[in-house]
Amino acid sequence: MSAAQLTSFRQAVTASMGVSDNRGYSAWAGIHGLPGQFCQHGTPLFLPWHRAYLYLFEKSLQDLVDGVTLPWWDWTSADSHAEGIPTSYTAATADNPLQSGSVAISASDIEQLEESAPGVMSDGDNPTTVRDPGPPTDLPQASTIDSILDAPTFADFTTRLENVHNDVHGWVGGSMSIIPIAAYDPVFWAHHAMIDRLWYLWQMRQPNVLPPAAMLNAALAPFPLTVSQTLDISQLGYEYAVAAIN
Amino acid sequence: MAVASDMKTGERKGILIAPLRFKDQRFTRADLVFTGVDHSGGSYEVVVFLNNTGATDTTAHDIEQGYGGRFVIFGHGGCFGDAGHCDVPPARPSDDLRPPHQLTPTTTIVTITAALRHVLATNADGLTTVTLVPVAITPRRRDRAITPDLFRFDDVSLRTYLFGTDSDLPAANKN
């Protein structure tokens, strides 16, 4: 990501965090976990649902900063295996909204989470997301991803990729480690953009292998999209580089 | 196939030992398939060891120790609704178009091809047991430990493939 792209993305996230209605960052984060709880995990809808989620969130950012795009975090890269979470997401500067997000959920939900998952957010009346990452070398290996990209069926691919996805959530720790508030952490979107990119790369390798026909017309609540509408990202107006550019 | 109720926990509470016997050398890929896996609570990982009934959360992830792989469950984090909100209903009739409940137990796999080959090459009895070490993935890293009752599932079975991918097919069978 270029310096200009990073600046633009930070401006968009900052602006989104400043919108308190249903167009803003907290409303989008709250669709995944609390309070909306719409996310799909452990089901065949995992990849299409999150693609629709990223697509619509990116559109909401583009309403605020023209042309901004979501970056992906390649956690298999040499940089990630040396440094962990990208410094663009960890830099402790006043103008960096990517360090953490406000956890805008009800007081009763905060109380329940503090009881059941100590350390999942900061203390105090206005909690924010926190992280407790593991050793960078524990992040997924490129060889693991290469193997998964050879999966012969959608079911095999999504099952194995979701396991890696789950592993990275746990590796980041803190708020990212459980579903209810994971999406309030800005690194959530970069992680899921990587997952979405890997689905795209698999689709390029297996252009004739589709998800099961029975799920193609499934709705991706609460989004106005079906599974089949998520399959071709060129129809959604975005693309991914095949190789990472550092 | 081993089912959860058949497994021994012994004195090491939380660690499960599944009897699974297999000696056939003819496969290009081998998966352990876990069905009915619960994901309603906290996140956790399950580390798999073959023919190592003494494995724990501190056992090296080394093929010589029987390490086969691991899977991670990204947990729903408990129920935040009213009573019944997170109860998974029984299978719905075909004219009920609502999607399956989000907490319907899931199926996941651990590919153990290399580890199984190693076990078969070094043990005359072949594969005899699979040890499952469940560790809570808590928000705070220092809190992570073997946690009984977090990992609930229906059964685990071994699924082998004669051909893992097209690249494994003999040349005569390729297009």
C-alpha cells in the first residue's frame, strides 16, 4: 500500500468512526457480532457472506473518501513473519485510527463479555478494542496456503481456509479472538480482505468449480445480495493483485 | 469411526483419546473429519497427535511426537440473547425457507497425510489412537490452557483419498 493510499484509508476510517448513525463504522462492526450477530461461520456461507460485508463496507468508506479501497494483510509475508501486525495498524500516533476502535455495544453486553472473556476490551466506561498477538513466526505459512489453493472443491477449500482464518483471529488475540466484538478492531477488515483475496486466487485456479448449486440463490442477510452475486468480483467493481507488493 | 462418548479422558481432564485403527498404505491424502463441532462458546484450538496418548499442550508440534495438525474454532462467545436465543432448532421442513441456525454444529477437518505416513512407516500396528488436546483461545494469551468441556463434538473419523488432487493422477488419466 502506498503512502497516499494509507493516508486516504486512514482518513476514510476516521471519518467513518465519526458517523454515529447506521452509515458509520460502529454500525458496520455491529453487523458482524454484537448487536447484530449476522455473521456466518462454520457454514458454506462463510466466504460469500464476508465478501458481501467487505464490499458494502468499502462502499460506505467510498461515500466518505472518493476512491478509497480496503487493504489486505498478507500474514504469510516475510514482513508479517518478522513484525506481526503491520505497523500501519499499530503505530501509536494520534492520527492513526487503525490501532483500535470503540466497542459500541450495550452496557449489559459489556458486562457479560468482561465476565466471560476477560481482557477482550479495554477497561472503563468507553471500552476500545485491544490485541495480544503471538509470535510473528506462528502466523500461517505460505506453504499452507499454497496447499489450500489446490483444494479441488468449494467445500474442501472453504473448510480449510476458514480454519486458517480462525487461527489468525486467535493469533491477534484480544478483541479479535471471539466473534462478538472482533469487527470493531480495524485490523479485522485487513484480515478478511486477505481471506477474500485467497478465495479470488482459488477461483482463478478453479474457474469451473462453483459452490453447490443449492446455495447459489441463498440470501446473505442483512445484505441485499445473494451468493451468486458475490462470485465474480469484477462485477462488484474491485480486484486483487495476485502477488503482494511491499 | 470414533464417537465422543467412546473416548477416554483418563486423569488428564480435557484431553481426549480416540481409538482409531488404520494400516492401509494406499492413500494420497488423509483427513481427520470432525462432525457436530460446537462453536457457540469461546474460541479454542484442538491439537491432534497420532499414537501419542501422553501428549499435552506442551508436547512439541513435531512429527516424531505424532503431531498431526490442529484446527481452531472461532467462537460465538456465548449467548447474548434472551432464553432460547441460541438454542439450535431441530431440522426444519423443506417449506421452511429460513436458513439454518447460525450455531448449528459444524464440520471441520485436519489433514494428517504426512503424520499418518510417518506413523505407518514406524509402527507395525499402524495407527491406533488419536489424541485430541483442546486449548482455550482466550483474549489474553496468558490465560490460554487446556479447558475441559469447551470442545464438544459428535464424532471423528479418518477419511483417506486415493487421489488428493489432479496433480496426483497418473499421467494416463490426465486430460
